[in-house]
Amino acid sequence: MQEPDYFDEDALVAVLTTQPLDRALDYKAPPGGCFRGAFVEVPLGPRKVIGVVWGAGKGGFDLSKARSIIRVLDVAPMREEMRAFLQKCGSYTLTPMPSMLRLATRAPGLSNPPSMQKIYRRGEAAPERMTDARQRVLRVFDDYGGLGFTQKELADHAGVTPSVIKGLVKQGAVLEEDTPRDLPFPHLRHDHAPKALTDAQAQAAKALRDDQREGAYSATLLWGITGSGKTEVYLEAVAEALKAGRQALVLLPEIALSAEFMARVEERFGARAAEWHSGVTMTERRRTWKMVGEGQAQLVIGARSALFLPFQNLGLVVVDEEHDNSYKQEDGVLYNARDMAVLRASLASAQVVLASATPCLESWTNAQSGKYRLLELGARYGEAVLPELRAVDMRQVKLPSNRWISPQLEAAVKARIARGEQALLFLNRRGYAPVTLCRKCGEQIACAQCDARMVEHRFLNRLMCHQCGETRPIPDVCPSCEAEGTLAVVGPGVERLAEEAAERFEGARIATLSSDMFGSARALKAQIAEIAEGAADIIIGTQLVAKGHNFPKLTLVGVIDSDLSLQGSDLRAAERTFQQMRQVSGRAGRAEKRGVAMLQTYQPEHPVLRAILSGEERQFWRAEADERRASAMPPFGRLAGIIISSDDEREAFDLGEYLARNNNALQAIGAQVFGPAPAPVARVRGRHRVRLLVKAPKDTPLQGAIQTWLKGLKLPGQLRLAVDIDPQSFY
Ligand code: ADP
Ligand code: ZN
């Protein structure tokens, strides 16, 4: 039986809230009734909470006891498609619905009445006396057409103090108006400033536009080396969606969300798109959430959680740098935004475009099997060609201790500096040194809460645990044997590498880019913009610099330790190393000059490094796919991680052993259980962690089997259990 879409006053409805309950609760529809999907405020005990009308109530209790919905909120109701998305995403990741709803309502003050703010526009009158500052204010209006600004926006754009604006208001040259705070976003024009595309780009763009015009679900892997113009190409699909009056979403790894990117989109479409990420203010978040729901935001540029925005007419989702592992959320709801983007698009009859220079093996395989269309962009845009890749065999290099830059790399850097070009030294290790040890007793300073060494951060003047973020002062005496002056650091982090660089390249301007060295994302972005303009000769950076930023003067990349990411016991170690090395070396020579990438390594004959050096990408993926197929590992088999944590190590193991023994539900689908084993990081924040790994054949109902397996499990006390479907990391 089809449920009704509309419920009359006092009809019993089920309301899903974000409270951790195991089901939706029954309420009576408010005066005037309500639609399914309506956002409502309901009483829960003594509190008022927000929820969504999910369907007809279950009843089965004394109806006179049912409480009423307090009111329907002034926001667009949740669409059927979104409810289906939350439900499917929840059952895929084995996440309870209240947690799913929380993801979909991550905007503050949704229940507040619309608030007002003052907006400034151009007035009729001319100012009595024209000053430079006044002129700048008026010019802002000319530059931006008929737009209104908040006082802060106007003052910032014009570079004036608020008093200048107040003076102009008094004279009628600027008008002050009260308007609702949540303003629609300015209109984007699909044909504002299209770029002339190369033949290859035009071909790919046409394919994407054709798909978009179908108005149906389609999935494409857009594969092209860094700088080949993937962004230009997918912006054409965005243009086509805008033209059709559909909304578009571009997902980027958080770190790649830059002012540079926003400006580029603005240039193409003539106005700013909506932004959604951790750096956006609460007010702006709410505005975006509401306007997306009302169809008043045509394009959103966002981090992974933007997938859960209430799009009204979603026509396109782009996942840029689709291989990036930050798309996998590693706490709370363990979802992979790349996979969920495909799900969301299919439910919305929308187009999904996955873009990458180094796709993940899953996407690569889907493109091979025809599940995704493969569009390939070969050459780089303009003159630039792929950097020349060279290995520096560190076994042949005798470096004095506490030095990490080989003579070959040193000479190459010096040559760049002499020519006024930039060099990047890449080391994916934050801080000064990864290990601090006592030369007397051998003690290595570790985190008290975690199984991890404390990393010295000289810039912050503290030791830091990279697992839990705990910091403490750098001690003068050994915490174990209490000897004085015996502590020594071992190995390099970016800060220490910067020290070596300063010694070797005297007079060079060195900039270190590491996430912990900047107070805010904005400060970091400003610094990156300055560097791109040429404010540094040498850039020293962690993986932060590997993504998306454009440094036109950069012609040399030196990878200090190419073996670092190969060391993990991780299924994806090879794939990740390949992606990272490819990505970093792709930073070199983006403009007219050919770049060089030098990879320092102790194992130049390692198959992954050989594939990188030879540029035989297809060969790498083929080999990697063969290996995974042979061992029935993803994407040719399925994995789920079970993470049990407890204050008490024994208790965690006992539960793990119990689960491993009682696994009939898993056997029924041909799945195996491995473990329990201590997790690679066996203690985090004082909690012991034990892992089980479930391995199942492809195309089996893994989630259902896991649910049956764990059903009725009573977790005593502070024991926690989390299920990670398709785990990306195994820590
Ligand atoms: P990718 O996303 O593949 O790394 P981009 O789209 O960022 O590549 O392009 C790299 C650079 O080349 C950018 O600065 C971009 O503006 C420029 N570019 C690419 N294609 C064109 C084009 N057809 N016309 C003008 N500039 C282009
Ligand atoms: Zn710790």
C-alpha cells in the first residue's frame, strides 16, 4: 500500500529525529497537517528536538497519549530522493538512521525564524565631496552590478572603514536595507566566459555535455594527467547542468578547497558559487543549506559532507581527485564520499564525474568493465609536458648522518635557484623529528595514551602525538632514566628538513608548508598564494602541497623519501605510493618549462617505483589488479573491518574471540573472519583496540550477514564496536 504524502491534523505520523533512538517516534500531525518529509520540531521528554516526518505512525499504543508536533519549520521539506539516499547509505554503512539524519542537518539554527540583516546598495545621489575611499566604495557597486553587500563585505572589497560607508548612507549615495539574512546566491551564467578548449578537451567536454543533456544517471571516470585540463572539462558539464536549470555539486578534498579554485569558478560563471566545508562560517553554512534546498544555489563547491545537502534538483556531482583518501570519513559515520556520490547521483537521475590523474583501483576497474565511461585527457594544456622522472639511488649516496638531501638533488635545486625558478622538497612527515630517544637508556618518548611515538614539533616547541593530538613540553631530562642532556632526535620531519635546506642553500627563501604551522586554513591559503607568485625559492611540504595547488614557477620536485609510504602493511600501500608520487611529481613544470622530479629511494627496483619512473600507468594498474584478483581482495572481493575498543585489553580480545568463533552468519555467505588481532595502533587515547577483518566474495550480501552476526550482542560497559565497510585504512 502506498503511504499518503500528506497527513491531516492529528493523524499519527512517524518522526525521525537525530536523537540516538532505535526507531522513529509517533506524533500527531500539527494543526493544518503536514507533508511527508517536513522538517518539524517535536517534544521529546522535557526538550524540543528537530526531526523529519518519515511516514505514517506505527500506532499500537493509547493514542490519547500521543503528543503533537509543535510546528513545521520554515525550510524546504526533505525530498523522497534524499530519504532514499539516507536509507541506502545507512544500510550500506550499517549506520542507524538518526546518525544519517544528523549528517543531513548539519546547519545551525535551522529552527530559527528567518533573521534580518542590513544590506547596502548603490543609491541615486552623488556624494557631496568625492574622496578616494568613497570612490572605491562606489566602484565596488559598478564592478559587481546590482548586488547588495553586507557592511563587512563592502568595506573589505573597497578597503575602507565602516565609517566611510556610513557617511555615504547619510548622503543617500548608498542605501541601507533590511533583508532576510539567508540571501539567495547570485545567478551563475552557464555561458559567461567559456574557455576555448583543445581538441582533446573539447571531445571530452562534448561527451560530458551529451550525457548531461540526457538528464539521466550516468557515471564517467575523467582520467588525465595533472594540468591536462580536467577542471576545465568538468566545468563544461557544470555549465550544461546550469543551462538545464539543474544544480551541480563539485566535491574536492578539504585541503584543495582554495580561494584560487573559487576564483576560477567565479571567472567561468560570472558569480561566486556556494561553499561548504569546515572553514565556512555558521551563518554561511545555514544560508547554503537553506538555499540549496530552495534551489537558490545553483552550484556548490564543497568537501565530502556537501553530499548530504538537500539539493532540490541535482543534475551533476563531480568528485575531483577521486582517489583521495580523505573522501573516506574515518570517524562517526564511516562512509566513502566517492561511492556515496555515485549512489546519490543514481537516485537523483544525475550525472556523476570522477576526476583524477591517478584513479583508485576500484574506479579504474569499473571503467575497464564498462560500468563507468572512461574519458581520457592525454597531454598537458599548453607547452608543458610531463616532468622527467629520475630515481636517486640512495644506496650509492653516502650521506653524513642527519642529512637527507643527496648531492644530485642539491645540485638540481641550486640550478633552479640560479634561474629564478622554484623547487619543492616533499616529505610526508609533519614536525621536526619522528623519534626522540635517550642516548643513555634507549628510551623512545611515547604517548602516554597511545601506542605511538611523540613527534617533536620545534615550531610549536612541543612533543605531539599524531594519533590523539596530545602535546607536552619537550623535556630536558629523560623521562625514564632521568639523565640530563641525553635526549636526541632521530630522522627528519619537514621542520628539520627546512633546517638542512637553510644550511645548504644559503640565502634562498624557504617556505615550509605543513598543516600544523598555520593558525587557520585562511592563513595557509594566503601563504600558498604568495608562494605561487614567487615569494619563495624552495618550498618544503607535506602532502598538503601534493594536491591541486598551482605553482607556475615550480620546475623541480625532490621526493626525500619515496619509500616512506610503501612501508605500511596496508592493502593499498602500493596504490597510495603510486598516487602520491605521481601527484607530487606532477607539480613540476606546469607552465611553459619542463619539470624534473627526483625520487630518492633505497629500493629503485621496487615494482611500484619502476612503474612510476617508466610512466607505464596502465601497466601498474593491470599488475595491481591481477594481484588483487588472485587474492580476492577489493575490488574483486569485499572487506569489512570490525574495530573493538575498550579500557580493558582482555575484554576487547574476549569479545573479538567470541565473535570469531560464532560466525555462522558469515560462513553462510562464504565469508571468512581473520583475527582478533591488536590493531596496528593498538592503543589510542588510552583505549585498547582490537581488529577483526571479514573477507567475503564479491556480490554477497555482506551487510546483512554482519547484521545477523552482531545481532543481539550486548556490549558491556565501556566496550565499543564499530563496523567499517570497505575499510581504507587499517590502523
Ligand atoms: P587539471 O584539473 O587536469 O589539473 P586544469 O583544468 O587545472 O587541469 O588545467 C591546468 C591549467 O591549464 C589551469 O591553469 C587551466 O586554467 C589551464 N588550462 C587548461 N585548459 C585550458 C584551456 N582550454 N584554455 C585556457 N587555459 C586552460
Ligand atoms: Zn596519543
